[in-house]
Amino acid sequence: MSMHESGNGHDEWKAAIEKAQQILEEGRKEMAKATQMAKEKGQEAWEAARAKSREAWEEVRASGLNTIDDVRDKSEELWEDAEKMVKKHPARAIGLTLLVGVVIGALLTRDRD
């Protein structure tokens, strides 16, 4: 009877090892599936983040271009106003220009002293 028990114990041990190998193989398959899902989700997340950053950049760029256009418009308006003032009051414009020139000249010569 001891032979039968030892053979039976061997069979049980072999069955336990086979069962453990099956469980291990199933675990590997599940991990592979999980890895693939994570990779796909990671790719989706990356693409979503990239799209969001591209949208944000376009908004900032459009906003910046609008600001540049606004500044350009304002500077054109100021230039047009200056031209109108010079045409309307040429003597004042010449006097103002001379005054500005004298002030700048005084400031520059004062720094040399």
C-alpha cells in the first residue's frame, strides 16, 4: 500500500504543478491583454493631450494675432491723427518738432558733461 500512496502523491503533485502552470499561463495572457489595453488607452490619451495642446496653441496664436492687429490698427490711427494735425496746423507741428529736438539735444549734451 505504501507504493500506491507514493504513486498517488506523485500524481497529485504532478496535477498541482500542471494546474499552477495553467494558472500562470492564464495570468500571462491576462497581463498581455491588460498591457495591450493600457498601450491603446495610453495612445488615445497621448493623442487627446496632443490635440488639446494644439487647440490651446491655436487659441493663443489667434489671440496674439488679434492683439497684433489691434496694436497695428491703433498705431495706424495715431499716425493718421498725426498726419491730420500736421496738415491742419503745420506751424505747430514744426514748432513741436523743434522743441522736441532742443530737449533731446540738451539731454544728450548734458550726459557728456
